[in-house]
Amino acid sequence: MKRFWRWHGTWMLVMAVWGLSVGGNGQWSDRRDQYFHPVIVVPHGPAPGGAVASRSTGWAGDGRANGAEPDAGLWPAAGADGQYRAIDACRYDEELQREHDLILCEGHRVLWRFGEQLRQEAIDYVRWSAAGGVVGRTVRTALKSARQTARIGHDAHNVAKGTIPCAGGVIRQFEQQGTKIYYRVFSGDATTGRWLTSVPPKSRAWAQEALALPPWNKATHIQEVVVPEGTLLERSRAIPVPEWGRLRGGAEQFKLLEVIPEANFGPGRPLS
Amino acid sequence: MNAVRFQGNLLFVGNSSLPVPYAVRDAFLLEGMIIVLLDPDAFLSDPSYGKNRRRGDSPLRNLLALSTDGKLLWEAEFPERADYYYSVSSRSPLTVLSFSSFRCEIDPQTGRILKKECFK
């Protein structure tokens, strides 16, 4: 749809420019002799019956129109080969010339109006596109700023309240397909939590650094967590959390977005 | 001071018993109130609870304070919207652990979170 409107706009712009250059500045009227010759085709040789209507080009018996002969030297001679030749009838008939001029004038006027209309539409299109772009950009910028402000405020609020952002990388939410075992590291009595890994961490030290754990989670134990089918999870990567003295992060982590029973958290076993 | 005992979804304070909606995991007296932790597995495994949650009901707040005559005084605030508490790690100050990986200090007068720290 966007491509269509872009094409439409371009087409209108081209047509408007063309309309202006051709119709708007009288270029066509200047060139009408060149491009708008009303031509009639006459046969070479005498017309049947030899009669010619007054003040018309007519089928000249001798190959000439009645009345004025403005340029007798230009009248084509009758050909003996019976071939037809195109001639400029207007040059020999003033009335036709006037009609021709009127038609040209009217046509020119129509074309000029058409060009004007196209030009106006193109200008409107450009104007509204520009205005829309400016408004859109302004709104987008304002929204972005508001979002950033809200996020900064939210982050500050979270930090103040004890929640520290710890998810980065490609953050993707998904529904668990089929029941799956995940892993969780903990220490002390914190035997349940929503932060998991899909593979068991290699060691306590690795888990603490790569998962950017707070200093009070010593990762002394690891447990299996049964995540039922249909549970909503969020996949991300741990980001460095300087507040906790973790400057590395980078491990893949999963956050349970829905609560699951505590019974799904297996008993912990020591992690070396 | 009377001790608090519990069995299933019944609390016993002195000679009286108080029913609560789900099985009790922990209960104790604190500053003249009965602090009750309802067993999360009890309500999470209840089909009607799951059905109501899917219909948009708020999650059950499973840390409560009751007066000795059974009147509800407060339900503790959660650190995150969909959450539950699963363990009381300290009675004074009242500190509980949440599914959302927070250790929360709860105001015993209001049930509001005074302090929380993420253990991830």
C-alpha cells in the first residue's frame, strides 16, 4: 500500500510537471503547427463528378479547393499513380483554421486545467506528506522521549525499590511446547524462583558471573525445574549488573512469566 | 499468649478454630496478629482457582494477617503482579520469599513491602 502511494505521488508529480511544461506555458499552442496538423487524405486525380462544396476542402476535381487559393504553389499536383497523399487542409480553409484554433484553444485549456489540477494535487501531496512526515517525526520523537523518560523513571524507581534490570540481548516471549526440564541455581532457602537456564551451568563461579547473580545468591545448589506445556516464558541474555559487581553476564536465561507450583522445583544438589 | 497450630485449612488458636480458604503452610503470632502463609501448591493445583485466574481474577494473596477472632487485617502486597510467597524466612522482621525471586520485608501493620531484594 505504501509503495502504491509512493508510486501514485511520483506519477502525479511527473504528470503535474509535464502538464505545466506542456499546457501551462503555452508550449503546445506554440507547437500546434508542428504537432496538430488536421490532415485530410485526398486521392490524387480528379474527384468524381467534379463538384466541390463551397468553402470546404472538398474533393477537388482538379485537386484544388474552391474559393481562396492562399498558396497555390503548395497544392499537391494530382498524381497519376492513384496514391493518396496527406495535406494540411487548414492551410487552405480559414474557417477550418478557425475551428482548428478553437479546438486547439479549448483542448489547450482543458489540458492546462488538467495540468493545473495535477500540479495542485502533487503540491498538496508533497505538502501533506511533508507535513505528515514532520508531524509523524515529531510525534514519534515525543513518544520515544516519553518512553525513554518513563523507562528511566521506571528503572530508577525499580532500582530504588530493589528491582534491577538484568535482561538484555534478544528478548523473546514464547509458550513452552511440551513439558521441559530447565535448571535453576540458588543458595540458602531461596528454593523457588522464576529465573532459569535451559542447560545446567558448568560451575558455581561461571553461574555467578555469566548469569550476573546478586552477591547473596552464591549458586551453591542447582535444581531441576519442570516447566509444563503452555507456560509463558521470556528468553533473554543476562546483562552486566555493576550494582551487584557483575560485569560480564552474557549467559542465556529464561524467566517464567507465569507462576508454576512450587512442587515443580526439584530438590537442590550441590554445584561445584 | 496462645500458640497457633494448623492442620489443612484450619487454624487453631487456643480452643477455637478458624477456617481459611486453602491449606496452611505456616502460621504464627506476631504483635497480637496471626500471620498465615497459605500453601501455594494447594491453590495452584485447584482447578477452580486456575479457571478464575484465566477469567481475569487477581492472583490470590497468600500471606495474611488475622485477628485472633478470625477477622482479616491485611493481605500482603506482592513484589510482582503474578506471584506468590512460599516461605517465611524470618518472623521478626517479617521477611518472606516470593516466586518472583524476591526476599521481601513486610510491614506487619499494613502488609506493604518495606524492602525487597532480588536473589534471581
